[in-house]
Amino acid sequence: EIKSVSKAYKFKKIYNLGFETIKLDTYPINKVTKKLSEVVNNCKPNIIYCPNETDVHTDHQITYKACRILGKSFRFPFIKKILSYEVLSETDSNFFEKKLFKPNYFINIEKYLEKKIKIMKIYKSELKKFPFPRSAETIRSLSRIRGSQSNFKNAEAFKLIKEIY
């Protein structure tokens, strides 16, 4: 699935850090951050996208924590923006914390929505029929809600963590 998605988006390269899925919390955080730092130093991105800190998925929480080190401009001067994103069924399922996903950065995806859904369908185990939270209908609905919050027809919402310009 990852190779198919990579091909559909025409990624130049993908990285496998060798961690087991749904077991990221069993690794020392310094090992996760070290491997992440190696990848980031190799490809030198200007923008980092990471899960939101309020996700209920443990792997997403660990990934967010590991991404916090990327905010150190003296170590990663090429990173100019860090955005956290929402994940259907993960970010919105945080019922017990007072922290909620509060987007403050929106990107117009009207031209890309159908491509996003087509590529999402590659993940057979992740996309199911509505009313499942990760359905094509829910993706469209959320994009309309985020669009209405930002004066677009369809948008993706993010929380801006850091921006240097």
C-alpha cells in the first residue's frame, strides 16, 4: 500500500525506519528522534507535517513528540514550517482530555480532493463505507466543513506549530 501511494503521489523516496506498527511506544523516544533526525537531515524539507498532539493513537502521539525536536532551528535551519494535521477517527476521538484540535491554518484542496480520495482508497484496511469515520463521504464532509471555516469549497486544516519567514 505504501509503495502504491508513493507511486500515485510521485514521491522521490520513502523511508522505512524499521519500527513495528502500533508498537512505537515500546521504543525509547531518543531512538525514534534519532532516526527521524537522520531522515530529516538527509532530505532537508522546508515543511514538516506531523500528527496532532491530541490524537488518541499512541504511534501518532510518539511521532508528534519526536517531531518536536525539529523545531530546533539551530539543528534544522532548513525547516521553515511545522504543521500538525488531524486524522479521522484519531484526532476527533479524544474525549477525555481538555486538549482539542484547534486548527489555525487552512489549505485549499478543491483541486485535489478527488485525487486524495482515490489515493486513500489504496489503503483497503483504512477506508470503509460511511458512517465509518474514514470513508470517502466523511473525507468530503470534513473538507467542506474546513472549507466553510476558511472561505474555500474544500480545505484541509492544520495547527501551525512553528513558522519562520
